[in-house]
Amino acid sequence: MKSLFTAAALVLLSAGSASAASSARIVVADLNLATAEGARTFDQRVEAAADRLCRNFLVAGSRIPRPEICRAAVREEAMAQLSER
């Protein structure tokens, strides 16, 4: 779909996260990403998706939550898919 893309947190799948979520949909069709407001809204949506996906993210073999690893992967994937649009 042109109006949606999926930001899959691949790290979640490969590291065996405690979280059940592995993908999120981020709506971009309503945004003008050439404006500061559109880019800011996109960033907020990516952050909200990362919040949902990265709660309790654990690196395989560890019991210490490492959401920053997951959040970086979500952002990287969202930017990669956005550039493919």
C-alpha cells in the first residue's frame, strides 16, 4: 500500500525479544516530508512505533532490557523503507 509501510524491527526477531510485537505500521501518506512539520511528525510516529515494539527488549542470553538497540533498529528500518518509497 502506498499509504502505509511496515517498520519491522529485525533485531527483535533475531535476538529473541520478550515482546510479542515484531512490526508496526507507520502512516506516511498524509505527511509532506519536505517540511519541518512533516519530518517532525514522521519522527514522532517512528518513536511511537519504537515505544510499542521495544518494551522489554532483551538481547539473546541476557536478562537486562536493552531497548536502545531495538529503537535504533526500528529507526534504521523505517528510514530504509521510507527511502524505497
